[in-house]
Amino acid sequence: MNSDRTLALSVLDLVPVRTGQTSAQAVVATLEVAATADKLGYRRYWFAEHHNMPAVASTTPPVLAAAVAARTEQIRVGSGGVMLPNHSTLIVAEQFAALAAIAPGRIDLGLGRAPGSDPVISQLLHQSGTAPGAESFPQQVREIMALLDPAGAGVRLRGGEGYAVRSTPVAVAGEIPQVWLLGSSDFSAKLAAELGLPYVFANHFGGPGLSDALATYRDTYQPSEAFPEPRTILTVNASVAPTAEEAAERMLPQRRTMARLRTGLPMTAQETVEEAQTTPLPGPAESYASKTGSTDPDRLKEVVDTPDNALEQLTAFAGRYGVDEVMIAPVAGAYDGEPIDRAPGAEQTVRLLGEALG
């Protein structure tokens, strides 16, 4: 038990869907995980945006965040993140302004620039034209920040008339959603620094460049009124259990899902532990699935262990990079026969880590 709460824990949820489970049951399960995180003092609960993935039900972060906000009392809720190429800036601002009205002072808006989808879904999302390119992302972020501000965003029509547009409901001081930038490269780090925004490095799947991205962000940071100092969160996949053996078994389905994604195999619902243990994958995928975390000794893409050991690893990792908050993705899977309307591995991971932190 660690009584010194210098490390804050948060949750990033993709709402995994496993064999025999409907998306609706996966969402119900997520609400229980969020309630557990809220009771144990986790700082944030964010939802990712992914489309057309049988193993993932987190497609609409603001809707899921609203459900969690209504069922929790203190934890901040939001997106990790809304993928701006898929959305209108005004719609995003209004969705999160509405969330701020539901849960004042508890809403985070994490923004990313990846599409979070395949080419087929991208076409469906942008039937009226092509998706905005990466070069549009900075302006999109600025527009959302202005729309969320009570002063509004200045819009000039082609005829020359100027108007101030505000998201509705209009947020009041202290209740405006916190805007965070997500990324895994210098591009997002530089933009977050330029805009004076906090930054989340997607360490749980990102490639090399963590140290460089954080150095760029901190060295070039421009203080803002909301964030006078740079703030950073690192993400880590997590499977925590009473024994290291169980933690490893519950991590296996997630590793195999990622192996399918990275090697181009057809995607399926997440396997149960028993399915993952007994169903072979083609050679390259099997090789990928057998890898455990990062080969870089200074990176911790996943933690798979008992509560105290896992917390020790997360604390050391946070200290190594000078951050005070780690966002875990509780990707631990389920065994055959466990309740279909619960996410037992995720719930256990969140509960055991929270109890270990104290």
C-alpha cells in the first residue's frame, strides 16, 4: 500500500467487445469499470474513438462520456480522443459544451488528428468531400478553443460581415472543458506547446520518440492562462491481477487482437483467455503476439503484474519522464464463463491498482 499519492491514475477505455458479447453488453460493463474508478479516486475516465472494429465499441466518446458523467460523482470524463478529421469543429464544441452543462468542471476534450478508421469508414464519414488534412488540424483546434470560450469565435462571411459564434450551452468561467492534445510525434508536441495546452503522449501504441516529444513540448511551451506550466500524461496498457500468471493470461487476448491488426488479419471480437491459449495464429501474427511490451528498456507500453509490482513500475516510469499522471488502458481480458455484462479483467485491474495506490 502506498499512501503517498504523488502519482495520479486515469483510465483510457476502448470498450472492448469479447466473443459472445454484444456491443450493448460491453457498454454496460464499461459503466461498472468507470464506477469503480470513480470510487477509488482515479482522476479521469476517457473514451477513444475507433470505427468498424469488432473488438471495440468506443465509437462516440461524447455519448459514452455523458453516460459515465451521469453515473459518477467526482472523476473527470471525456475523450481520448475525438479525431478531428471526422468532425465539424462547431459540433465538437457544442457536444462538449453540453457535457460541461451536465457535469460542470468535470469535462475533458482530448483531440487527435488520426482518422481512427479504415478507408471504407473514412468514405462514409466524408461523403460530402475529402477529410481535412493534417495541415488543417492546428486551425481546427484553435476554432474549438475559441468556440468554447464565452467570448466566442470570430467568423467572417464572404460578404464581409463579421459574427461571434459561441458553442451552446455557453460555458461559464471554471466550467469550460479542458482541451488536451493527443499524439505520438513532434507535430502534436509542438502544437500543444504553441497553444499552451496539456499534452498526452500515446505511449501504449506509439513508436519511438517519447523522450524527444516530451523535450520538444517542454522546451517550447508557451504558458497560457489555463495552463501556466506544461502538463503531460503518458498512456500504458495494463493487466493487473492477484498473481502475475493471471495478469499474463488476461493480457493474451489483447496482444492477439493487436497482432491481427498489425499483420492485416481479419479483425474479430476479442477472444477469451481460453480461446487465445488454444487457437493458433498464422506465423507473423503469432510472433507479434508473443512480444511483451517494448524492447526499449526506458519505455513501458504495458504493465502486466500484481498490484504492488505494477504500481511500482508505473511510478518509476512516471518519475523517469517527469510526469505525475499515468493513464492506463485496462485491456485485461476475460475467461470463459465470466459474466457477459461485466469486464472482469478491466474492472479488476482498475480496482487493484486503485487500492494499491491508496
